[in-house]
Amino acid sequence: MANAVASKEPRQGIDFFPLSVDFEEKLWCGLTPYEEPLSDSECWSESFGYSCCKGCRVYETDAKGSGGVEGHQWCGIPSYCQK
């Protein structure tokens, strides 16, 4: 975005070009670090007969780990979700 303003009065010390530019840079970015998800073979819940969740929404936590529900089935929350 750019804004231009003019003044009827000359600025002191500027005698070469009647246009001056003052700008302020404002940046914003909402990125989060990318972490490679664990493969299904590395998920803690498979040793208990449950698949590994694709998402990170936790519904239940016990001594074994955190669990979620996807496709109307329980699944294990991968460890990368808890960082």
C-alpha cells in the first residue's frame, strides 16, 4: 500500500525535487515451523491395535499416550502434536 501527500509549503533543505517519500514498513507473517510427521509404523498406538491419527485433536489421555477419534475410530495422537 502506498500513500502520497502534498504540501503547499516547501520543505526546508529540499531544493532539487518537489516530491519526498517517507515510508514505514510493517510486515506480519503467521508461519509456524514445519516438522515432519511420524510415519504410521512409528506411532505409539499401533502396538495397542489402534491407528495413528492424522490430526492433533486430543480426546483422551492416559499412561500410554493421548488418543483422538478419526473416522469414528480411536487413534493415537502422534508425538509431534504435543511439541
